[in-house]
Amino acid sequence: MAALAWLIIPIVAALLAMVWAGWAARPPRAMTDPSSLAEHQRFLAAMERSTAGGGSGERVGE
């Protein structure tokens, strides 16, 4: 039974490596998709809001 476990471990590892490699090599999402562009605009607006009025104006270390 122990020999079977030692055989299964590398097989499972190889299968997981193949799945990960396939996932990592997938093509990127299309950047011309209107929903992705709208999502990016919402992200930019949120970043501007979070940095525009944040804090008392003092800098750390001054």
C-alpha cells in the first residue's frame, strides 16, 4: 500500500502542475470589452476619491 501512495503522489503533483500551467497560459481578457472599460473607469474614479481629500494635510516625518 505504501508503494501505491508513493506512486500516486507524483502523479497528482504532475496533474496539478498541468492544470496550473494551463490556467497560467490562458489568453488575457479582451481589453476592448465595454464592461471592462467601465470597470476601469470606476477604479480610476475610486482611486481619485481616495487620494483627493485624504487626511489633514500633514506628511509623515515632517
